[in-house]
Amino acid sequence: MNKPTTPFSKSELLPQEETLEIERMKGELFIGLPKETAYQEKRVCLTPDSVSALTANGHRVLIESGAGLHANFTDKEFSEAGAEVTRETAKVFSCPMILKVSPPTVEEIKLINPRSILISTLQLKTRSKSYFQLLSEKRITALAFEFIKDPFGSYPAVEALSEIAGQSSVLIASELMANTSNGNGLMFGNISGVPPTEVVIIGAGTVGYFAAKSALGLGANVKVFDSSITKLRKIQRDLQAHIYTSTLQPKNLIKSLKRADVLIGAVRGKNRSPIIITENMVEKMKNNSVIIDVSIDMGGCVETSEITTHDNPTQTKHGVIHYGVPNIPSRYARSASISISNIFTPYLLHIGEEGGLENTLRFDSGLRNGLYCYHGVSSNKSVADWFGLSFRDPNLLIF
């Protein structure tokens, strides 16, 4: 009699032990907050309130003395919130996780321990190949917080800072138009019997939206130009106001610029902001009118714009006042720090709950989008292509 055939071996048919899921252990983060050394960078990544929330959840924060001074956060406030304060820069950079606003310098990277985690901005245009080679040598895992996406597909850090830049641009223009700044003496506001200030905004993105919102709130007459009808429709719907919108047609644009008291440039590009406003167009603007080129950090969308500093923020060309400071949010360091801290704190708490960054990256695709260096391996294709680095897909590295 033939034995019944079976696809399973005798050992496979025997009862097996049940494997249970291993519960994730909560990780303890040790975060270092060094003092910012970049030119005119006055922000800090975490506020004392955020430090308090982190330390209450069992995490450690080591902050360099004076790191929050420009944002009006004292060492005493950080200490009372549970942070450890030190004057030793090297000690802060030796923490397993480093949190910075601006990217670390080459000298600062040398202070970071191998296999550490770095979270900061990347500012791709100001980086060099040696920067990534150093990260690779030390097998550092680095995330750029301007690349991190939320569950809705937007970039929370970029939007938060763009919101500040948009609103700031109107406040700065208001200051520059005052007689005390040798401006044209016009005031933002809808004063009875006085024609409202004419504001032209180039770009209907986040910066353009908040600039338009602020200008409308002050009673100005606002005109928004963009190459995208969809964006123009969206800004009109979101503002719930019947503002003048137009595509970038030269005839309409020049006509509006001749009447403009303020021009706000808020156009971004993949590599460089496209020049929308030519020198010829600037020449046709009113005397003592104001240009705020918010996109100057990517080359600027106004041909006559040049990079300036917070100490000397303006230049006058063809009788028009140009403002070209690339780091506008740093002008309002406390507000910007609170905004950045509001983004960082939930992410850090989430990383701690998931048992560390490694495990969080596996399941959080938005956070993984900010990864550009994983244990020293370049994991962002755009960065790798830009600097001629070898690229590895993060999904293959992590899983």
C-alpha cells in the first residue's frame, strides 16, 4: 500500500512554537543643541517649552551656553526646563543626536562622533563635495528638515518659514517706505480720502499668499502674478477676497509695476529662481518705491537684486529701494524659533516612542524623505547627482 504523499516534511508537520511580536521599546534620545555660528543666524531649534516636553518624556538635552540668547531664551530658562547647559562646544557635538538650524561647518563635523545623527537644514547651494565626504567618513546619518514631508505631502518646515517670510516682507516694506528710512512717506493702510498703497506680488505660493494676506489686512490694494492659473485660483479662494490676479503677461505686469509702491518677489525654481522682473522694468517703477526680493537666496527673481545683510539691508538702484536679505525669518528670531520648535518637538517625541530614528525611518516615509545620508551613504538622488556622489536608494538601505 502506497503512503499518502504530502508537500510537507515530517518536521514541518510537528507543532511549532508560536512567535509573538516583540513590543517596541521606547528609546531615550540624547540631543545636543550647539550655538549657531552661521553669519547672522539667530534662531534656535528648540525652545525651553519644547525642552520641558522632551525631558518630561525621559529624553536628555544638552545645550551650549548662549545658544538661545538672540531669540531671547536664557540659559536659566533652558536649565529650569530640564536641559543641561555647558560652555564646551565639543561636548555638545559629541551627543548621539545633533540638532541645528544651519548646516554644521567642516570644523564642526570633525567634532561629531562617528555614527551620530545630524538634523539641520542642508542649504544645498552652499554645500561642497567635501562636506558629504566628511559625513561619509564618519558614517553619519543626516536629515535635512526642509525636505521632510508631512502626511499630506507638504513640507512643514518650509511652509512655516515661508509664512514668516511672507508676512515679514510686508512689515519690512512698511518700514522702508517711512520718512525715517528715507522712503516715499506712504503708510500701509486704508486711510479715509487717501489712495491705498499699491502692492504687486510675484508668485502665488506660500510666501505670496501670506504677503497678500498681510497687505490686505493693512488695507493695501494687492495684485498677484503667477505662471500657474491653478495657484492664482487657489490664492483667490483661500484669501476669500476679490484681488487682482494675472498670469505673467509683460503688458499687464509693466502696467502694474508703473503704479506699484511695493514689489514683493516670491518665485522659486528648481536650481535658480527665474528672473521675472528685468532691469528695464525696474527703471519704469516709481521713485522711492520698494522691492523685497524674498527669493534672493536662490538668486532672486528681480534682475537688479543683490544679496544684502541685516546690518545693511538695502541698496538703491534706478531710484528704487532694493531689500535683498536672504535670511528674513532670522530677523524675527524668537517667532521663527518657536515655529521651528513646534515642528521638531512632535517628530522627536515620535522618534523616541518608536525606539529611535532607525525604526522610525522604516515606517515614516515623510521623515525618510528628509534623509540625505544614511550611515555615510548618500541616499538622496538630487544631492548625489548634484555633487557626483554614488547613490543608494534609502528603501533598500533601511529595510
